Amino acid sequence: MTKRTIIFFSSVSWNFLFQRHQSIAINLSRKSQIVYVNPPLRSLSQGLAVILNLLKLKNRLTLTSSSKHPNVDVIQRSSINLFGYFDHRLVKKYMKNNTLVAVIFYIPSKTTIRMLKKFPTVRFFYDRVLDWSEVDKSWFPPKNAVINERAIFSELSNVISLTDCEDFAKLLRDCYPEHRNLFVPSLPISNLIGVSGNDSGPVGYFGNLRESEVDIDSLIKISFYKKVEIVGLCEPKIRSKLERLNFSFIDVMPSENLVSRISNWSGIVLPYRKTGRTKTFVPDKLWSAAATRLPVYASGISVPTMLQDRIFISRNDSDLVKWCLLDYKDTMPVYLTKDEQLNLLWYMMKEE
């Protein structure tokens, strides 16, 4: 039997922190061969910034760029193909083999638009994980990303949009009724499903801790009453400040090792700053946190309907502090089961 192939043109490298891209790729690899293509640098200045960041973050977890999953091949773009010209040739290769089922892409660049038009018979999925209009220039968004998105939604019939944000799915239906879109939640990290915590332990946060995204002041207020543990990367200046308070830091660890740390926590806290970007921002860690039996406290982000009875959503930092101090016992988690999510993922890939 010929193996089905799904190509991922990702916006994060495979060896970056575990996110939605890797989660969906791993789960689809149960039935298909996944070709996961690491993102191109979008400018020379971005390349220099990446090098400088790697020099600054000495404690960054380094993993091999090759996947440990048998049906996932990771492709690192070479300098010759730095700006994405490799895309067309890769799609053409698997079309010739008659194994290509779908192509999932994340970056609405000019190169992507050319690829979509070049292969009108290929099934493309645009997994929209960012509101590109709100992405800071220091993150090097692709040029004319918003204009290119409009073209995807209004001009290209061979593209189906995916999103983990219900608000954005509704916005698409209202503004582009002819464009097909699916609400596809992230899959929680499997090792965290059903994990219980420790009532007397600290509250914890896992993932990158960026002051531009995370409400550091709320975390500090919580630390006056309860110990806070951070697992992940943190800007050195912020880390130095927090270490003088009631915070402890654990270096970045593989997702499968998170369970032992989270089992010691009394709750998971996800305090984000309320900005234009967070209106349609559903962090992958939200789904993983909600899959545990720990209380989850969140602010500043869009929480999907299926999680709203499971997660404490605060309107201000006083609420957040109060909830973190509550004696909250185990509640059945409210999230899509693994089988339900896989069925939804495979619905994407069904033949018309």
C-alpha cells in the first residue's frame, strides 16, 4: 500500500518548544508520512537576530533537528533555499509520486501565494495561529502578510483555513462566507492528560516568559502569597528580578518530562497581557493545561467555549490572586478526548 504524505510548511522549527505545529504533525503521522519543513528566514536581519538570541539564551534546550517519530521527516532548508523557493519543488516531487494527501502551511507570504496558485489541484490547509496584523516587527512577519491572507480567504478555492480560535472562525464566516474554515483545537500533550497536582505545592507556568506577552505584575502579586515555579525560557533581566522574589526557575525540558514537575503544582497560571494580538491568541499550552486535573487560572486571552467551565478566567489581577489561593479540588477536565481530536484532524483530510 502506498503511504500517504502530508507536507508541513511550518513557521517554527521542529526543535523549538513543543507547539501546535508539532502536535498536529505527530498525531497525523499515525496514518501518514509527515514531511515537516522548517521555516525559512524571512530576511537577513532576522538571521542575525536569531544568532544573537541563541548566544543570549545559553540555557536553551537543544534537540536534534531530526524527529524521533518514525513517520516524521524534518527538512532543514539550506542556504540556497533560504527564502522558500524550495517549496514548489517539494510539492511537485510528492505529486509525481502520487502520495500527496495535503499541504499544511502557516506563513502567508508572497512565496506561499505563488505556490497555492501553481498547484490548484492540491488540497492546502492554512493553519492560522497568529493575527499577523498584531505581530510586532521584531518577530519579522512576512511582508504584506495581511494582504496575502485576504487573497487566501477570497481568491483561492483550493485552501481551507484551520484555527484554534472560535472568535476568528466566526469572523471568517462573517467576512468570507464562501471560504471554508474549520475549528481545530490543539491536541494536549498526551502525558499531561488526567495528571493531578499537589494542593500544597506552588502554582506554575510553563513555556517562554516574555514581558511583552505575559503579565509579569500579576505573577509578582501571586508570589506575595504563594510560591511560583517557572519552567521555560525567560528574559535574563526579568529572571534576575523574579529570582529575588518568591519564584523558582527550571530550565526548558522535553514535553514528556513536564508531567513530573506539573504533578507537584497546586495549579497552572497563564496570565497574558490583554493586547490586540491576544484577541485571537489561544496558546497551545492552554489545551495541555486544561487536559490535566489541576485548576487553571488564565487572563488576557481568548478561551474556547469548551474550556470556559474548566478554567478560571480573571478580569483583573486581584481576581487572579484570589483564585490562585482557593482550595480547588479535582474537576473532570473539559476538553476534546484524544480520539475526538484525531477524528477532527482526519476529517480535514477526507476526500471531497
